[in-house]
Amino acid sequence: MDKALLIQLLGSALAVALLVGLAAWARLARPTAPLDQEAARRLLADEFPDHRIDAVWIGGDSASVVARSADQALVLWRKGDGYVARSAPWRDVAAAGVVDGRVRLAAVDGAPRLSLGDRAWPPAEAAA
């Protein structure tokens, strides 16, 4: 193996290693701050600009939000380093049952079990 080929091979190996490292670093999720009322309302306004928010309930882990807008429930939950937004009829969301301190919103497509912590369900903040 001559010297030029060896240099090219080492350079290519180094470039591949750098690209693999960059790809691994880019997949790391950035930390997301816990939701408070202001942040939840801001996210809801971004995701549902045509809805007037009547009440907001924040989950016990500060990573999920259920808001009421007339007869609609607007639901946000953390996934990775962002949030997923869905809506469903309020009556279906409020009727969800509690199992082991978590609420499974079956009416919401793809919703995980929302953590209650010390919060009550259904949310008194969003009652009719």
C-alpha cells in the first residue's frame, strides 16, 4: 500500500467518524422547561390559533396540558423535544378514567397516559 492511498484511507475514516459523531450529537434532545400557565397558553395559541381558551389544566408532571375551548378539549403533551397537539370533544376527554394516577385519553388520537400528580380529574378548572 503506497503512502498516498494510506493518507486517503485515514482521511476518509476520520471524515466518517466525524459525521457519525455529528449525527449522534444532533439526535440528543434539548431540555424542555416544565410548562406553567403562561407557557401552556402560548403553546395553545400557536397550535390552535382559532380557538378561544376558556380554561387550562396542566398535568402533574408539567409536561401535558388539557384546555377547554367551548365544547372542545385541546390537548398538548411532550414528545421528544417538542409537543404534540390534538383536539377531541370535551365530554369524551372529561369522561376518561384514572388508573394508577394517570389518565388515558382514549378519545385523543395517540395520546399517552397523562400524569396527574396531586391534580384532580376531571379538571375543576375546566368544568362547565
